[in-house]
Amino acid sequence: MNNFKFHARTDVRFGRDQIMNLPEIIKPYGKNVLLVYGGGSIKKNGIYNILMDLLRGFHIVELSGIEPNPKITSVREGVSLCKEHDIDLVLAVGGGSCIDAAKVIAGGALYDGDPWDLVVDSSKIDKALPIVTVLTLAATGSEMNQFAVISNMETREKLGTGSPNFVPMASILDPIYLITLPNMQTAAGTADIMSHVFEQYFQKDDGAYLTDCLCESILKTCIKYCKVALENPKDYEARANLMWSSTMALNGLASAGKGGGWTCHPIEHELSAFYDITHGVGLAILTPSWMRYILKEETLTRFCNYARNVWGFEGEDSMELANKGIDATENFFKECGIPMTLREAGIEEKSLHDMAVATTDHNDMSGCYVSLTTEDIENILKNCF
Amino acid sequence: MNNFKFHARTDVRFGRDQIMNLPEIIKPYGKNVLLVYGGGSIKKNGIYNILMDLLRGFHIVELSGIEPNPKITSVREGVSLCKEHDIDLVLAVGGGSCIDAAKVIAGGALYDGDPWDLVVDSSKIDKALPIVTVLTLAATGSEMNQFAVISNMETREKLGTGSPNFVPMASILDPIYLITLPNMQTAAGTADIMSHVFEQYFQKDDGAYLTDCLCESILKTCIKYCKVALENPKDYEARANLMWSSTMALNGLASAGKGGGWTCHPIEHELSAFYDITHGVGLAILTPSWMRYILKEETLTRFCNYARNVWGFEGEDSMELANKGIDATENFFKECGIPMTLREAGIEEKSLHDMAVATTDHNDMSGCYVSLTTEDIENILKNCF
């Protein structure tokens, strides 16, 4: 079990009507609030009106239109608003995209240069305005961690950054907000949660048994409840379990005592940077292809554990058992309605090589569970084209 | 899934040599440190000397001799020292007893009356000095929660209290500190961890599936590694997994979305209050007896889940399956060397009735998983005499 630090300061308020606590939560930080949200779904589902009622007495400045893969242009706009209106607190209402944008805005508000600097070099983030979130999509885990991913369409880059200053002070997690999601977002969000766990679970065996069991627990929860939510979007138990899974998958606990670089996320970031596809869809497509590519003698035990403990499969032949787990993963995503080839997702064959090159340009892929070269990545991409 | 709040601010530093970070961690809080520890094992195992070297430059005031069931008399002594020496920070080095004492000392230092008031009425704790801990026993989970249990031998009371102000600012968790523990402490500590999980897991089914899986994960980890640690006390992987289990069992995650009152802990507090026995031993003795007493149609499914998911048992007959899980629990504690009757633990038959009465006097047992009367509790005690 490797050494680790776990420090998750976020005050999580989980459940029905927790938004009523928002005024009391944000009051200590000041009066001037930048409200960051997306394409307007919070107006359709009523959250916007509830917020405006609740936050009478605060000075609200709005930044709407945050994109699904949030752009640095939106962040720059938010930073200008913060400086212009002397903002005390950034309130993100939405999914991971809004929260990620809010984080870099909060950092940019207290930084003198272009906020893209903070994405390229996280060491430049030495302070940030306090961030509070109201989550409306179970996916990225951004509601309880320090990470943010921002895209720059000019430079065709989608890069991750992070800072302890970016950890939200509080997050409102009300599963009711998920019931109006289109099925594709529920499915893609679940794929994102599962991919976070895969990135942490499929690592060298460091004897972090409890953490491995926690990873398996989150995966089982996603598998059990995603289909329930797709069939009956109003099922509270399903929505609640998926929402809590998203937070638990990436607040530090699923890697406690483990380590190693991520694989599918860096590759997927290039898919999104080149084609602006849905992050979770890209991850779902890549995952089985990656798993098959790295399945070999050294990784066999872990893949067998996965097949046994997550899917409940049994079997004498280890390689067969491992493949059963991978096949089940692919079928699961398919049954959730996710297009499972890059072609179906709108990606062109001619870009596969460039995206593989960009992956290794932007990331050191030698510390992954199985280290990958540019050629390996191109092969993985071809296998799921 | 019930509504819940999760807010665990503790900065956890887990692993080998994490104590080296202590000066940097405590520096922001001030110079004057009250060092709280127990019977002197930290002098034998070298932690004391390391601390004294590291904390040169701080003004250290010592309070040693904290008892295994910490007494209010020790707390009062600590409070006097805080007031006399203008203490800025309470540093607990030890197991849950030291940490619990440190918490009430930290509260008492900023309170005008007798610190016993803060044990009897937690609403009186409106502030506390910052608390930092160095954990040397995996058991109570006190290193990352707001709870403290203090005994008053004059009034023959052992009562729990708690406050958000009691949550440690930071905790150093180095599994190496566990390797010199006597086997009985390893076993009793593990029984305590498992009992914390049982209290949270055996509750009405509120659809908190992920939390139930986490509970099962912690139990499996305890079962897997306790015997390893008993056979080979220096096994790092075993110690690390047990240590992290103790923290995860009682930092709020194992009850997220669940609820209901505890059963064995309130009863055990009376055993300890009357006879000053080891808390974990009392819990291990009570647990199987309690489980058998409450096993019936309404609780059957949960006991079957326990037998299946924690112990890996299968079977067609539900009642048989459930009993297999309970028997396995009892055998496990036995095999860990814990005396499994109250008689062996030195408790006298004549006190059983009084301890049952004291349990219902001090606690409302109607909100437990299965609500218990004084008579029920006396029966449970008789069954494990």
C-alpha cells in the first residue's frame, strides 16, 4: 500500500431539497456571486427559479452557456466578470463542465495573466475564490476534487489542471436533478464514472485491498443502477446511487494507497479536442479496446479479479474469465445505448494517427498500468474504429 | 437513500514516515502544544524520541497516562494544563482513548465550567482548540471524526459526545506504529472496527447500495488481514489495510444515506463502565449474541446478504445461510484469541440486570435496527455470559 494524502474539505449535502441550505452555506464568503451554468437546462427544470428566490439579498452576476467540453473562451469571460464585479464566490450549477469552468474562473480571478496559463501550468494556481457547486449530472466527480479540464479550440488542446484551491467548499447533491437528463447523458455520465474507477483500479497490485474493494463497489453500483435509471428515469434510488458513485469515484478514496498514470482519459481528451465528442462516449468506446490490448500474463490476475468481483463470473480458465469480464463491459455500454465505435461517434479514420501522436505529445504514457507508445495508441484507436 | 451531510475536514497523511510532516502541519496553529499520550508505549517504540526531535522549537507540555477507557479526571488535568500554559494545539499520540481525551480537553480549554458538562451535553461544545493526531492503534476511527467517549468512574458512566469542532485538523496514520502492538490489542481493535460497521450496516434497507458495499468491503478487509497481522505482526500490507479500515469505518462514509441507532456500543459502554474491560472485547462478545437475538423474518434478507457478500457463503435455506454468517463471525473472533463469554472477560452474573437497566437509562434503544427493551438486553447479556 503506497503512501497517500487524503484531504477532501468539501461540505457535501446530499439528498432531496438540500439546495435550501445554500444561502446559509455561501453567506460567510460574501455578497457578490458569479453564477456559472450551461445551456439553459436549469431554466427548464426549475432550478434557476429556485436559486433566484433563495439568493435574494445576494448580488448575482450570471455567466451562462458553458459548453459540454468547457472552453477557455468562456473561462476568460468569467474571469472578466469576476474582476469587474468584485466577485466573492463562484457558484457552479451544472455538471462537471460548469464546475471545471468555475474552478479555473475562480483561479483566474486572482491571477494577473491569461487563465489559460493556469491550465497549462497548475503550479501557477496559488489561490482561488471559494467555489460552491450544485450538481446536475453524475459523471466527473469534480464536485469533490481539485481537478478541471478545459479545452482550447484554437490550439486544439484539451488539458487537465488542478489545485487544492480548486476543491469546492461545499457541494449540493440532489438526485432529483438527474431525473430530467436525456438517457444518453445518464449513460455517458455512468461511463465516465466507471472509467475513473478503471483508471485507478487497473494498476499494479500495491496491496491496497480495501481500496480495490471500494473500486469494485462503485463499479457494481454503476452496473446495477444505470439500466434502472435508463428504464425509469424517476427512480430515486438509482439516481442517488449513481450520484454518490460519481463523487466517490474521484474524491481520492478510489486511489488511496494505489498509484500510476491514467490511460483512457488522456487518449479520450484528444478525441474530444479533435472532434468535440461527448467525453463519456469516447471513454466507453476506448475502454474495451484498451482492456483487450493490455490483457496479458502480467495483468491477468487483476482482470480475473475484475471479472469475478464486479461481474460475478466464475471459471477455471483465467484468460477466458478475463475476456468474459471485458466482453461484459463492452456489452453493458452497448446496452446502455452508447455508440461503441469511433466511426459511429463521428470520428474520421484519417485522424487516428494524429490523435495518437497528440496523446503522447501531451502526456507521458510510460507510467500507465501498461505503458503505451504512440503506435500502441494508434492500434487501440484502430481496433475501436 | 436518506439525506446526509458528509464533511470530513481531516488532512490524512497515510503511510511510512508521514510523521516527518508534523512540524509543517502544526506550525500554522501556534507554538504551545499539549502532547497527550497513554501509558508510555510511545517511549518504548521510539515515537516519543522522534517527536521530541521533530518538535524542537515548539513549547511542549506533556500529559501522559491517559487510560484505555479515558477518564474525566485525566481530561480535567489536561484542561488545567491548557489554561495554565496558554496551549494553542492539542496533539494526541496514541489510540482512540488518547484522541478522545484530547478532543474533550480541546473543548474544555475554551469552556468555563467542568469538562464533564461537554460529555453530558454536546450542545455546550461551541469551540475547541485545534486537534492533531498521530495514530498508534487501529480501532476507534476517532482520528477522522467528531466523536469522543469518556468514562466517569465516580458516577459509573461511560458516555459518548461529539462536535464538528472535535474533528482533527490532521491525522498521521503510519502502519509501522501498529507492528509492536500486543496481539490482543490487534484483535480487539479489529473487533471494534467491525462493530462500527455492523452498527451502520445492520439497519433498515434504505437503498444505499454503494454504502452497503463499502461496509462489506471494510468487513472483508478486517477478516482477511486481522489473522495475517496476528500471525506476522510486521506484515505491512495487513497493518496498512487494518489502519485504513479503522478510519473508513467511522468517518461518515459507512452510514452515508443510511440511518438508525446503534445497539452493541451502548450496551458495551455499560460493561466497560461497570468493569473497565477492553471495549473491543466487550463488542466481540456481544455481537453474535445480539445478531442471533434479532434474526427473524424482517432481518433475514440483510443477514443473508451479510453471509453471502462478506463471507462468501451460498445456500438455498435463508435461515441456515444467515446463521452460517453469524457462526462465522463468532468463530472469527474466537480464532483471533478474544475471550468470547462475559464470564471469561471477568464480568459477574449479578451485574447483568443492572447493566441492562443502565443501557436503557442512558440510551433510547427504540431507534435501533431492532428496538430493544431492558429485558431484551438482559437476555442478550445472559446469552453470552
